[in-house]
Amino acid sequence: MIQNVDEEPEVERQEKIKKLKKQLQLLLEESEPKIYQFQQMTHYMTKQYCNYKFHQRMKNGIENIKTLMLMDLSAVIVIFGVYDYDEITKWQQSIIICIAALLAVFIPGIGYAVVYHKYKYLKNINFSNFIMYNNKVMSSIELKILHVDKNCGARYGYLVTPHGTVELPMFMPVGTLATVKTLSPEEIKDMGAGVILANTYHLFLRPGPDIVAKAGGVQKFMNYNGPMLTDSGGFQVFSLSKNRKLTEEGVEFRSHLDGRKILFTPENVIETEEKIGADIIMSLDECAPYPCTKEYMHNSVERTLRWAKRGLDHKTRDDQALFGIVQGGDFADERKYCAEKLVAMNFDGYSIGGTSIGEPKDVEYHMVSLTVPYLPFDKPRYLMGVGSLDMIFDGISKGVDMFDCVLPTRIARHGSLMTSNGRINILNAKYAEDFTPLDPNCDCYCCRNYTKAYLRHLMKCDETFGKRLCSIHNLRFLIKNMEEAREAIKNDKFLEFSERKMALFGSKRGF
């Protein structure tokens, strides 16, 4: 075989360039996550611009088609007005009418096809954001990022869902059993909450997914007029169930209610979530304990990825968005590996799992830092199980959009309250004669109408009304802080806002 001596160096040169680009990209991802995120944002904005161009050119093209159609019809009218009907036969009239009708029908269709084909390259660039691989349908949710704080990764935007549009970043109250304890759906809506969570594990046990489905889905079942999310139940399986058995098929456990044996698989979890009917659902994952060995975590991540693929392949409903869950503990390579594999599967959004399971606070921060750089800019990012102000602000600064936790309502029922001046225990004796509002900077129903003394009295008497008031306050406190955070992001002042808030609130969690 004769070798072309002129071509060979060029081939080698191109291969070297490819390898160098790949090395630079890997270096960028690992050493400069902020620059990497900026690169993702630029790519996203380019797509959005192409989307605008495509639609504008299609619109202009269609307007031209409409003009042609009107000219065609005008010509027919002129023909009938000019011709002497006595000189043409009825069958000639019929032919003219048929030709005109055919032209009126075919001109728009042919014109649309021509315009569409002409600008198809723009469409391919743009719509790749939303069209899933493997012939999957378009996502039922749409993320619109409107602004990124120039001083950090904090993002402001909207999440469009089948049951309404919500602003990001946001905190999502947890309604484990299709109810936020002691509060009505109307109260949750009135305090500014967007998405409410329900728990797949608990709803599976009672009342059962079939009953929820017969009611018309979880929103109708609990009468909540807004978006909802269900987790996979994986965390509850691993935290509540004793003597669970983990296999490749799934996880076998006994109900904490009646002891019956249950098997959760990636497939039947998806089936359960589809019956429950929330707007956003989660894939089944293995929630590995902290701490654990590197070998255990690697095997756990591999199982989570296999389960994620099985759940994605089993999904049938087009009106629900499915999120993949990134695991990996505090191992940087495992987090990166898990995130990249899930992104390649093209989920509708991505959750950061494996936090708030007993690890130190600095480890939690580290886990988020290890994960976010590898998540797509144009997909929602959800930090699971985080309800403390410090973790929420840290997540926002790194580009996380969604947070949830039972913390605000759970601690409220025991008299522990979040205020703009720090955390307080309303059961403390010093509040017995304190007739001031709980938090003068809060606009919640509790702070507008009741005093610390009265609130302490209710809690000391174990009155449900006291638990309700405390829960209302804690939830509204977090939601109001999210509202203020969004304004700060729009003005490129989130870091200043966060530092000022935490200086008053206190950096120690204390819960």
C-alpha cells in the first residue's frame, strides 16, 4: 500500500489537536468549575438565540406564504370578473375553480415545507434542548434562565410545568402523605409556595397508588392547584426499613406499618409515580450510607446508574418530567462519573442526592461543589433534603435551583423557630411575658396576628393551633428568603445578601 506522505502529517496534526482539546476541556472542568459553568451558559444562550432566529424566519416565511395565497384567490376573483361567462362552458368554470382551490390548499403546505427545510439547521440546534434521546418525547417541563449573578453561579428564572409556572430558585414544602402537616393546601399556596413534595414510599403504603389514580392524581386527591413532585422513596426504604435486601432487581424491605414484605424496583417505582401523577418524578437510586468505603460507593453508583436507565426506559407518561439522582458521596471522581453518565441519558432534570444523611456540614458543601459543574446549564438542578438557610444559600451560590426538606415543619412542631435574628426556642421561659411579634421582619399570618407569649402558651399546652402557627412561620420564613434571594440575583448582589442574612441568622445550624 502506497502511503501519501503529504496527508499523513496532516492526519497526525488533527489527532493531536483533538487530544489537546480534550485534555484542555478535562482540565477546565476539574480546575475551573466557574469557567466551565460559564461555558455551559454561553452554549445555552446560543441555543436560545437560534431558537428566536428560527421562529422569526419561519414566521416571516409563513407571512409570505399567506400573501401568495391571497394573491392566488384574488386572481381567481379577477378571472371570474373579467371573463364573459357566455363564452366559457360550465366544465371550464369548474376546472378554474378546482385549480384555484388546489392552489389555495397546496401553496401553504408546500411553502411551509420549503421554509422549514431552509432553516432546519437552526431547528436542530435549538430543539435539541428538549427532545430526548432514543425517540423519547419532548419534556413536560421547561426551564427558562433569565439571569445569572455575575459574582457567583446563582441563577434566576422560571420553571414551566403542566400545573403552573414557578420562579427559581425555590424552596419546596414537603407534604409526605399528600399533606403538609397541620396546614391546608390553600395556606401553602397563600404563603407563596410553588411546588409541593409528596412521598412515593408513604403513598405506596397508604392509601395506595391506585386510590390516588382513581381520584385523578395527587393534585386532585389533596385539592392542590399547583405543581407537585414525588421522590422515588429510595431514601425512606434505606432509612426506615430494617433488614432490607438489596439486589440487582431492586430493594426488598418490610413495611414499617404492618411488616409486610415489599419489593421496590426501578420499574414499579416509575409505575407508582405515574399513578400518583406529580409533575416531576424521581428515579430509584441507592442512598449509600455515610461514611462508606470507596469500593462500596463505586458499586452503589454503578447500581444507581443501571436503575436510572431501567426507570427511564420504563417511563410512559409524556406529561411528567423524570429527574436522575447524582450519587457518589464525597468522592470527587464518583460524583463526576455519576453526573456525566446521567447527563448522557438526557433526563429532564438532575437531583443531587446523598446529602443531609449525617455527614458534617463542610462535607455537604463539598458534595454540592463536586456535582454542580457537571450538570447541564439548561436543566433544573435540585438539592434534595436541604432545609437549613446556610445550605440553601450555599447551593444557590453554586447554581442550584430547587430545595426541599421536612426540617422547617418538623422543628416547628417542637417549638424551634427560624427568625431574621437567629433561631429561637419558643418554649424558653423568657418569652412567657413577651408580647411582641415572633419576627417583626416577617409577614406571615403568625407574626401579623400573635405574640411570642401566646405562641409559647399554645406550645406549652400542646395545642395543635400552636404547631400550625409555628409551621406557617418557618415555611414562610424560608419562602420569603427565597423571594429576596431572587431579587438579589437579578441585581448581581446575591453574595452580599447571603452574607448579610447569615450574619444575623448565625452560621451554626443548631437543629
